[in-house]
Amino acid sequence: MRTLLAALALALGPGAALAAPAAPAAGKTSITWYGHAAFVVTTPGGTVLAIDPFFQNPRSPDPKAGETLPRIDYVLVTHGHGDHVGDAIAIGKRTGAKLIASFDLCKALVNAGYPAAQAGYATCGNIGGTIQAGDAEVTMVPAVHSSSFGDQPGAAEEGHPLGFLIRVKGGPTIYHTGDTDVTMDMKLIPERWGPVDVMLACIGGHFTMDPRGAALAATFVGARTVIPMHYQTYPVLSGTPAELERALAALHSRARVRVLVPGAPTAF
Ligand code: NI
Ligand code: MN
């Protein structure tokens, strides 16, 4: 596949975007994992969402994706830590993408260079708020973690960390947990917004929930499919998908674990 793509890139000439996720099949939503907590979601209507775009993480299939992806409409950042903000500012400048984040983190990122016109009231909100993003609705839900960005004075706290619930029109409901432990609040997610089809769940432990915590979280949310993330990027994030599967089995969960191949668009 890689060889085929390389040949295609050669045929198309320099500048052909190798890593551009293919347009999803009609009516489908495509999810591409870039390692760690970074995902690109393309909706049936063609809206492109980049979530926690740390494309330069050690497991990234394409560290230059932030410079080459041809279209990004919205950049979603769960919290201010560098392994989640990633290339957000450069992407905002290059693509014109609007920033979806907490109001406080939006301010911090604008201070650091994110174009202010793309980070206003239309897309910056807070927990409980819903942002219209093309043919998707993005609701900000709580995460239990911390959030700081940069080293400038006053940057100690940059808003509450978030998860994102992305309801795609005619497509799946996707829950990106952000960095968090399992919380009782997760039970409110299906109660308030309906079933979760795909849960992008951190499982690495140390800074977030571990596989057992993530399995419990999946049962709270009622997720049909769980895609593990935020593991094995660094040695300290030691959780594994196999541990997640065992923990789900121990809870008699019917959720299916789906390990995405970094860089490979997957239809949902
Ligand atoms: Ni974090
Ligand atoms: Mn993190």
C-alpha cells in the first residue's frame, strides 16, 4: 500500500499530498488516526476536523501532515498541553481553520499566534456548549485533567480540559475523551445526547485512565466501538489494546475494540 501511494505521489508530481485522507465513501465518515490523540475526521458533507493535531508525535505516520493536509475546516483542541495543541497554530495560519476549544484556551492560543478572526465566539465555548461545525455538531464535555499552555506569565491555567462529542449528520456520534480519568459524568453523555457509536479513548495510564479505566468508561458511555489512543507514544504510557480487550471482557461489555492503523483512513 505504501509503495502504491508512493508511486501515486510520483505520478501526481511534487506537492501531491501523500497523507491526505481519501474522501470517505458516499454517506460515510472517515476517521484517520495520526498516533497519540491526533485524529482527522472527514464527514459525508466534506467537513474536515483535525482533533489534537500533534502530528509530530513519535508514532505519527506523517509528521508533516500539519503542513500538507490540503483542507482542514476546524481544529479541535481538548486542552493546552503540547501533546494536544501540537501544530494547531501553524494549521490555523495556513488553512484558515476555525479553532474549537475552551474560551480560555482560545485566548491563550490567539496570544500565541492563532489567527484571532478564526477563534471567536462562533467556535470557542465551554463545557455544555455545542458548536456547529459544517455538517457536524461538536459538544464540549468535561474531562478530569489539567490544562496549561506555553511558558508565558499567566499561562499556568488555560481553561478546563475537555472531551468532544461529535455528532455527524447522517453519520456516527464520535466521542473523543481528551485526557481524563473515567468519571461518573460519562454516564450523562448517552443520556443527554444519545448513543455513542465510536469512542476515541485514552488508555495509556500515568496521565490518563489506563485500560481498565477506559473499559469502565466505555460501559458508562455505552460505546459500540472503542478506538484506543494516547498509549505507547512514550514508555510511560504503557497501556495496551490487549489489556483494554481483557478489561472489557471482564466487564461483560459488548463494545468492540478497533485498533486503527496510523495514517489509514477508516470508514464509519
Ligand atoms: Ni494532557
Ligand atoms: Mn496528553
